[in-house]
Amino acid sequence: MIEFSKNRKRNSFGFIVILALLIFFGCKKKETTPPAFEIKGNWKVGYYHIGIVDHTNDFSGYSFVFNNDSSIIATHNSINETGTWSYNSSTIQFVITIGTGAPLIEISKNWLLILKSEGELIFDEDSTTNDEELHFIRN
């Protein structure tokens, strides 16, 4: 009877040690850096509405490049205009700052990123005063 009790204690102790090791090594977090937010390629405005008014044609002939250094280049009739873009993943806020005149100044604002795919970016205006939606599509 005493022998059985010693074996039981030894087995319980071994079980606890193995369980502790499994928990320690099984729950170890991997340290990873989130991937950089990239928008590759040339883009054009495929849809831009303010309320029910379609302003997509205002951007006819424009091409946009979002560079990894947070700069943006809009090209129209071989004329380049530069600006900046930024993205905050915790608030899904995408900020475009470009141009001082129409039509580029119209899209220079804070947007909420609704969708990012290989071929499309969809933004909604980050305010309650206007109902604006902007879509970039791969050019």
C-alpha cells in the first residue's frame, strides 16, 4: 500500500512537470512585425461621389502612384503633382494630402478605408457632414 502511494505521487509530479512544459512552450508568442501597408502599381479614380452627384469624370486622365515613402504622385497630361498619404491601421484612417486646386483638393482629406484588394481601394469620407465615397481601381 505504501509502494502504491509513492508511485502515485511520483506519477502526479511527472504529469505536472510535463503539463507545465507544454503550457510554457505551447503558449510562447512569436514576435512578428506587421507587414508594411503597401499600395503597388498605378491607380485611377473609378468612382467618386459626393452624395448622389457623380464626380468621377473630374479625374478622367489622372493616374496615381502611392509610393512606399508615403508620397503620392498624380499625373495628368504629363504634369505631375505630388502629395502625401498615410494609413493608421488602428483607426482604419487613410489620409490623402495632394493639390491646391480642383479636382485633387477634393480628395485631400481623411478617409476611412473600407476595402483594400489587389485591384481596388474603397474609401468613405471620415465625417458625418458629407456623404462621399472614393474608389481607386488599378490602372
